[in-house]
Amino acid sequence: MNPDLALLHPYPFEKLNALFADIQPANLPLIPLSIGEPKHAAPAFVQQAIEANFAHLSTYPNSKGLPELRQSIGNWLTNRFQLQSIDAEKQILPVSGTREAIFSFVQSAVDRSKTPYVVMPNPFYQIYEGAALLAGATPYFVNCTADNDYKGDFSQVPAEVWEKTDILFVCTPGNPTGAVLSSEDFQQLITLSDEYDFIIASDECYSELWFEQAPVGLLQVCAEIGRHDYKNCVVFHSLSKRSNLPGMRSGFVAGDAKLLAPYLKYRTYHGAAMPVQHQLASIAAWEDEQHVEDNRIAYRQKFALFQSELGDRLPFKKPDAGFYYWLQVDNDEAFAKKLLSEANIKVLPGRYLSRETAQGNPGENHVRMALVASIAQCEEVVKRLKKII
């Protein structure tokens, strides 16, 4: 077997199961807030589109995706991020969910002969690290703390690290912190990319879950500065969070055509093309915004509930965007065990989403709470928390 598999850490939920192994949950219905799996209803018209195209079960999907889907995605990107142009033929690739795409993109983009770095935020989505390790790269962690508004201070990365960096991952809005990078933040990173010639890979899967103002994206900032070839820049988007369709495994990667061309070659061998019926249903999802706004309204209601009912009892800091609370506590593992044993609520200790660095583990003594449950369940969470605080 590949010896690099031994470098992989257990997934956070494996650690959570081990933590809870000896805990007797409270005699109440379980309310899971540990996994970022949307529980709002999927759009009915998407299901109808899948059913209407079942004949394509006997059709092999093309690795490049349907031209109609790529054009639909291009139209969405242009409208959402005020792009002057994007080439649906060369600058967009549909993917089977961004988890798959993030992992496979790193395999195709890393030059393992140099033993390079893949720079990433800390805490982070664990696929960034796993993809780097299995591509023969070394993860370099940038701590995201309250002191830097949970965005990470990339100016503190040493020049000798940038010189050996192949890919920089950013996640905006952040998982788990909810922090949003500004146009100025992106411009700083683009300047560094030009100086040291590394790829910026922006994970923007939570970009449509916002409160007052839509977050900017990497391609949008490229357009603002006249970088219409999106040199060394790629973004990842998904229907999982935007449209409550995590089971459909539909997303896309877009950006620099010089990066996507060899990545498409990789994908042809990788064999992860999205089923045709899912591609056709994805067109329907990308072309409708009403269900996305309804989704935002539902999350806003839940955050408003927690802020009004518990804001004076626990340090619930409303995130910039997304659907997570990144809650500071005295001890993240003890807090998680207490919630399970006394209220049968599952949350995820922050240390499981982070790595130890010379400055410590930035996720320690935080917990991630995913407000994915229904409004009724969230009301029940509030009721239970009031009893045990």
C-alpha cells in the first residue's frame, strides 16, 4: 500500500466517536450539530429534473461535462461575481462535489519532485491536508485566531516557505470560523502569488450563505484588477450548501485555463465525471436564485434565535457568513461531552479541526456548532442549553 497513507490523521468524526465512546447520552432525542450536512429541504424542481432524465442512466458522462452546464455555471459566475468574461469552454470544469475536486486538483498540481509546501489555514477542512500529504507535499499551517479575525496572517509566512509553495488554500467564508476574506486580502495574496509563482485555490462553498452582504470571491477580485485570465487562480463552488444538495455531489472548479487543461487530462483518467442526469439537474439549480434566498432566510432566523436567547449567556459570536458557530469555551472536549451527556446534543471540539503548531493549536477550546437542524430543533437546542448552562 502507499506508505503515505500512514501520514493521514483520523478524520475528525472518528476522533469524536472515540471521545464519546464511554458517554451515556441524556435520555432525549439526539440533535446533531457536529456535521455540516444541510438539513433544509432540497429544491423539488431539482428532484423532478433528475427523474425526468433517468434515461441517461445508460449514458457515460464526459469528464469535461455538458456544454450547457458549463455555460450555466459561467452565467452564474458572471452575475454573482461581476465578471467581465469567463470562457465556459476552457475556464470551467464541473466536478463530483468539491471534496473530490479539491483532492484531485492537488494530485494534478503538485510537483512532488520538489517536495513542496501546500499552505493552508489552521483550523481547516481536512481534505486540504490529506490531499497534500498524498501528493508528496508538506502542509504548512497559518493559524486563524481571534487576533487576526480568524482570517490568518499570511504576511507572517516566511519567504523560504513561499519559495517552495505550490498551492495556497484559502476558505472563504471559512470552515469552521465563518470569516470572510476581503478584496484587499485577496489582492495581497495575488501579489504574493505573482512574486513566488504559486496557485491560489479558493474554497468558496459557503459563499451563498450570508447575512447582510454577499462575500467577494477570488475571481471577482481578479476581474476588479483586470486579471481576466485568472492567472494561477482557481475557485471551488458547490450545490451542497447553496442548494441543500449534498447527496447530489455537484460542484465546479473555475479559473486559469492553463491550470484546468492539464487538470482535465488528470480527470479523464481519474474517472469522477458527474452523472448526466445530475448535470442536467444542476443546470436547474444554478439558474434559480429564489430557493437560495429562502435558504439564507432560514439560516438568518436560526442565528437570530441563538443571539437573542443565548447571546448573554454564552459567547456566541455571529460569523461573517456560513452556518457555523465557532464558540469559545474553557475546554472543548469537556464541553462536547457535557452537551452529549446532559442534553444529547453533538458538537465538534475545535482541536479536531486543527493541528499543533509552535504557537499552539488554534482550534483548542473552541467548538464548532453547525446550525443545520430545523428551526424547531434549534429552538429545542436553546431550551436544553438554558437548563445546563
